[in-house]
Amino acid sequence: MTDERDALRQFVAYHQSAYFAVAYGLTDEQARATPTASSLSIGALIKHATGMQHSWMSRVAAAPAAPAADSRPGEQRAREYQDQYVLRQDESLAGVLEAFAAHNAETLRLLESADLDAAVPVPRDAPWFPADVDAWTVRWVFHHVINELARHAGHADIIRESIDGATMYELIAGFEGWEPTAWLTPWRPGATA
């Protein structure tokens, strides 16, 4: 890593890539599956990671101002937010991965150009945001995005292992086309642990 921005970029890109590996070889039905105590599926976690990046990057792009106010009715916005947590029957894994890839590219583009010290006003539209903080820096936002991507990728790892026994390194090796070694066999579609 050459500098702080490069380090941030590498960590963001690494955690973004985890979602492609964890989804590798899944059918749409498997991507909808909820085999753990959680009500979330891998497809839903990909949608949420997409929405999370979109929300935070709209704030980075507008900094130091707040993004334009969303004039849609609150019920519509709430439905859209809740929709992030389910892969509907009319959605495909390929489609949500394509949308995720587009938002990943926008996140990395903004990371290359944004002033890391610029103020990002704290949102006031959700109860989990602190009332005693007026703004975070763009730097803080990128650290938060890394945290969110990592947290939900780990959640997706557990769901994936519950679906077919596949684990992270096997999936990464399969997705990236690594050669088998004595200690690691890349996962292949149709394989079970």
C-alpha cells in the first residue's frame, strides 16, 4: 500500500470482492435461501450492501453539503429500504450482482477523487445516527463502508456454509480459478463439502 487512499481502496475492493466469491455457483433459489437463524439470504445481503454503498456514496458525492432531500412519501422509502433485505422471486442473483458491481465501481471512483477531510453531515432520518455529532469526515465514511461490507460478508459466509458446506477460501479459489494444492481444493459448482 502506497498511502492512506490506496490502503482504503484496497480494503474496500477486497471486501466488495467477498460477495462475488460467496455467491459463486449459487442458483437463484440458493441465493434466496435462509438456512440459518437469520431471516437474511445471500441475495438479500448483496442487495443491502449495494443499498448501503449507494446511500453513503450519495453523501460523499454531496459533501460538505447534505444530499438532495428525498421527496418521495415515507412509506415508499420504507418499502424500498425493507426490500433490500429479501431477494424477491422476480429478481435474479445475476441481476443483483450486476447492480452491486456498478455500485462498487462508483464507490471506488469516489474514493479516488473525494477529499478525505471533507465533512459529511450526519443523517437525521434514522434513530441509530448519533444526535450529538454534526458531521463525519469522508475518511470516516469509507472506514464505515469497510466495516459494513466486512460485517455482512461474514454473515454471508455463515449462510453459504449452511447451504452447501462451501467455505471462504474454497470459494475464493474457485471463483478466481486457482489451481488445486495439497491444502486447498477450489470449490466448483455442484460440489458439496
